[in-house]
Amino acid sequence: MHHFGHISPLVRSDLFHQEPAEFTSGSPAPVLAAALGATLYSPATRPQLADDVLKQAARGVVSMVLCLEDSIDDADVADGEANLVRQFAELDDRCGGPSGNADGVPLLFVRVREPEQIPDLVHRLGPSARLLSGFVLPKFTEERGTAFLEALTRAEAAGGRQLFAMPVLESPELLHLETRADSLAGIARTVDKYRDRILALRLGVTDFCSAYGLRRTPDMTAYDVQIVASIIGDVVNVLGRSDGTGFTITGPVWEYFRVQERMFKPQLRRSPFMEGRADQLRTTLIEHDLDGLLREIGLDRANGLLGKTCIHPSHVMPVHALSVVSHEEFSDARDIVRPDRDGGGVLRSAYTNKMNEVKPHRAWAERTLLRAEVFGVAREDIGFVELLTAGLSG
């Protein structure tokens, strides 16, 4: 699979200076973590879940979470588990069985409630567990996290294949100031011990807001809610360092997908890809809240986060379009990591609008080049609107 694989090769060649590279569920963990992109959540109880997965893959989704936790009623957990087993079997059958090609299936994760669900589900999935990339672990703390990760280890051993974990940081102990430092330290110890199994850390901002009876409006980002912004900063401070000890941390969920009026009119009018599709895309953007989402994605990146939790398919393409590396970013990053510049120094950018300091900017450059590998590099004259338009119409 690869990002923007749902659009035609001809259109991709017009958009990209360097096209997104292919990856599989067996690719190295750093590549998969960077490639997660917009991770689309879906309740595990959906009766046509296999159809949904394939339909979203055909629209550019590369990672999905099938949820047995907060998105379904407590009374529906057993039915949700049974449905997952059926739907995985159907997906496996449609991919040609155990020896078939699963390239059309996104990276699939199951969000569980309790540790014992992990080995139980892997056992019940049987051969179709080959389509499973791992599990999302809710309300992750040192104590709960250890139990989850030990269960994952047992499931790996029984199933004979690697499974990744994506802990969700959302517990009250992490949010409350008096317990935050100890909670973060405990989480750091736990994920470091199981580092090879941790694909990415996810932020449960909805739970953080719930603890104080808060809910941000469509024109406010998570970073406008100061108590949420503070915990994001502390999580990145402890768990997102670029010195080899850190992890990929993904952006929080955006809850809204409809607005009354706001849209991205000026940029749409300038897009060369809009001919013949202006009314269709303009209607799409009226119906979906783009402005707040775009601002939050930009702030995610500025604060060290990559990818995003999504609860609506309309959020996927904006996340992916803004994840593509610009030609200017790519030029700067490539200049900084040139082997003949290992000794450091300062150089003027090829765009002649900034100074690139080799040593301070190296970690940024390496992260940017990894993003360029999985999301591609836009041509010099291609921006967000062109990428979004092509992605929506692909």
C-alpha cells in the first residue's frame, strides 16, 4: 500500500516531485509509525465492517482502528467481538485466504477494553489474524499498561507473528497536575521496556476534556484549551524526544464534521485542479468543518505530533494532504543531512529565505525525510488545495 494510491498514476506524477513509497504491514516500525496518517476509527459492531474497511481503503485510508471500547455500549462487547471474528474471516476470504494478497487491506488495529481480550481475540481470529497489525490500549498507565503488554506478548507467541501496540494516554492520573509527573515517568518506563512492540502513542483528548466538563467548539483547536495544551506539551517533553528515546505521538481526534457556512473559498478558486469540479468540492467543504481541522493539524505538527485520530472519513484527506512534504521543506532537509555537512555549520537555504543550521536542524531534517518517504514530496508549484482536490476526487 502507499499514500495517494487511490488516485491515478498520471495525476500523481503531476502532483509529486517524489511519490509516496510503498509499505506493508511487515515494514520497519519507524516507517509504519510515520505512515499511519489519518487513523480512522470505526465501532466493531458495524454489521458490514468488512465492506467498510475495503471501501475506506479504496478512498485512501491506510490505517483503521476497530473499536470495542468507548464507541460501543457496555452491553454490546460480546456481540462486537463475535462480529469482529466474522468480519475478519470475510475479509480474509475476499483477500484469497491464508496465502492470498492482503495489499488492499489497511493496517488494522483493535481497541480493546481489558488485557485478556487480546490473546482471546487472536485465538478466535485464527488464520485471519494475519490481517491484524495490533491493538490499541486504552487508559494506559504503568500498571494497566504492563498487563496489556504482557497479554500482547502472550498473543504474539501463540500466533507466531508480530503485533504492535498503540497505547492511548488519557487517564486522570496523567491529566491531574499532582500525579502527572509520576504517571508520565511510569508510562515512560513501561513503553521503554516493551519498545519493540510500541508503534505509536495516541492522545485521548476527549477524555482529558471530560474530566473537567469541557468540550471545544468547531472553531477551537485542542491547543486553545489550556489544560489540554499543557498535557500535550508534557507528553511530548517526556515521550517524544528526538534523541532515540522518544516515540511517534499522534494528533488528537477532531470531533466535528459539519459546519454551517465556513469553507476554504479563496484557495479553491486558485486551484488548477478545480476545473469541472468546483461546485462538487465547494459543496463538500461547506458540509465539513475544514478551517478548525486544518489549524489543528498545523499545530499538531508544530508541537511534534504526526498523524491523527479520525472519526469521520472526511477528515482523512485533509490530514494526508497536509502530511505531504513541500518541495521547500524537502530541499532544506536534504541539504542539512548531506554527508559532507556532518561537521555542522550554517548555510543559506536553496529558496534563499532562511538559514539552515546543520546540527540544530538535523533531527527535524531526518524526521522530514522519513515523512517524505511515506507521504511523498509535492512539486514546487503544488500546495495543499491541489493535493486535497486530487485526493477527494480520486
